[in-house]
Amino acid sequence: MADFKLHPSEAPIGQPIEIGETILACIQPANILSIAPFKGQGMAVTDTLKAVLKLALPTVGKVTAKKHIRAMWAGQGQWFVVGDIALEALTEALDTKAAVTDQSDAWVVLTLEGADASEVMSRLCSLDLGALEQGQTARAEFAHMMSCITPTSAGFEIMIMRSFAKTAIHHTREAMRKLAAQQAL
């Protein structure tokens, strides 16, 4: 069978882009697992995550985090666990409780930080960003691509499919340039 994994070099991970008062970076988390509990197994999955990772499945639209691992709501009946995770141990522990899929090669995280991060985001995303607080996450369109948007203390994390990374970075860079040009007038 053919290997369809994208090579990490295909995502533009590297030097941050700084334009005006905004910094854009693209990072690849160590691991990303998709967890979808089987019918009636939500509490069992939460109990297993608490035992293995000391982390609970968050409620709808929320994120729970501990050190370098976070669990985030990713849609109806689906969560992502992101960070430095022992994949085999967690997959084995959830074997009869949930569908677990390694999504590490499928997603990247864009970080948008700085004084103008909210203004740049408002040009790319129709969410009411003022209502989105730390500890929350939302599945939303970002530059016409589906993403998971999570506010941070410094700005935003935008989790997007790796195949859309170059396009998302292009649109974000353009929004950053246009804002900086408007502010220079």
C-alpha cells in the first residue's frame, strides 16, 4: 500500500513572519490524536484520560491542559489530544472505549501573536473573537478553511490541516501586510 503521509518539509514550518505588530509562526505539535468515544463510553474515556494523562475530556467548546498536553473539543463527539503523548499507551488504554486516530501528520498549528493579532484574525475569521476566552476553542472558518481556533495569552492558535497550511499562511500574511499598510498611513 502507498504511503500518503505528507513529509514535514511540505508544511512551511520554520522562521516566524513578523509584519507590523503581529507575528505568525507555524509549528508541528509532537502528537495529535483524534478521539471519538463509542456510544455510551464518554465517561469511560474521560476516566481513562484522567488515569493515563491526568487530563479530562473538556466540555463542548472548551480546552483542558496540563503542562505540554492539552485536550480540546474538535466537534460533535470528537476531541483532539495534542502534545507529548505516549501514543501506544493511550491508544491501548482506549481500545474498547473510543475510535482513536493518529492525526499528527495531518494538522499544523499557526500561532498569531502580538498587539494586532485580534485585528488580523477579524479579517480572516467571522467569529466574535471578543467572546472567545482562554480555555475555549471553536471550530470555525479561517480564511475559507475549516480550523480549530483557540485564544492564548499572547494571541491565537489556529489548528489547520497541513495541506492548507501554505494557503492559510499566505492569507494571514496578506492580512498582516494590509493592516500594517493601513496603520502606516
